[in-house]
Amino acid sequence: MDVKVAKEVKAVTLGVPMFDIVAVILLILISQFSMPMLMGIIFGSIIAVLNFRLLALTLEKAVNLPPGKAQAYTGVRYMIRLTITAAALIVSIKNPNLHIIGTAIGLISTQVVIFIKTLIASKFKRKEV
């Protein structure tokens, strides 16, 4: 994996547990915390990080493919990631030890971490005239 891509994946992967801790604290404050909720957040976060890593690997390989093959390859890999996410939600629905809302919170963790990371970077970036 490219060094920049690996660094970005690592940064997001390290940010997800911090997001999870903040989510758990907020759930405790609003009295919605439970063990199934915590397990759902952890389960969803693991799936989200897996999907993010798969996305990084997909894009890295697709860059070196011809345009038509790259489009087909990324489409197939998207369907694989979508299937993994759907399977995680189905498992969460069927398993009484996982809360579906907690799983959904975990699944969006990578997007939130990337958004916050981008927002912080834009605030500290030097403004050019």
C-alpha cells in the first residue's frame, strides 16, 4: 500500500476508537447506554474500518487499471462492501446482544472521523492571499 494511503488509513483507524468513546459518553449522558449498544458500536466500527481499508485497497489497484476495467473492478468491489455492510446490519438485527442503532453509529464512524479530521485540517491550514 502507498505510504500516503497507509498513513491516512492508519489515522482514520486510530480516530474511530476516539469517536466510539465520545459516542458512548454521549449515550451515557442521555441515559441510552446499554451493553448491547456498546457491542453494536464496537461491531459497527470494526465493519466500518474493514470497509474503509477495502476501499483504500480497491482505489489503489484501480488507479493502475485501464479505465474500463477500473470502472468494472470498482463497481464489483463496491457491491462487496455494500454486501458486508448489509450483512452487518442483518446480524445486528438478528442478534439480541447487538443494538441496531449502536451498529449504525459504528458504521458511520469512519465518515465522521474523516469529516472532523478534514474540518480540523482546514482550520489550521495557512490561508493564502
